[in-house]
Amino acid sequence: MKFRATIRFLLHMKQAAWRVFLRCLQLACFLLVCSAFLLIAWEADPLRSYPLFQLSGTLQEMAQLALLGAVILPPCLQELPD
């Protein structure tokens, strides 16, 4: 029942809320792809490429923040008057 309400809410969002939702999802996907590329470039050499490993972890955390924004911001924008 909650799943249907969530789908109904997503389908009836305002244009601004929908745009913010999509951009947050795109940002999260971009950050995760960049993080994956850094892990590929890491080459498991901890002494030379530890900063790449740290940057990859930071990008993963930023992707989680973008997803959190995708959950919080659209309902807030939905409640604003036109």
C-alpha cells in the first residue's frame, strides 16, 4: 500500500521537484562512476595511491548525500506555493 502511494506521489510531482529529483540522482550516479574509476586507477598499491583511495571513499559519501537530497528536497519543493 505504501509503495502505491509513493509511486502516485512521484507521478504527480511539480516540475521543479521532479527536476531536482532527477538531477540529484544523476549527480549520485556520476559521483559513483568517478569513484569506480579512481578505484580502478588505484592498482592496489597502498603507498603510492592512498590519496586516490581516500578520494574514492569521499566521492562515495558525496553520492550518499546526493541521494539524501533526492529524498528530502522534492517533498519540500512540492509544498511551496506556485
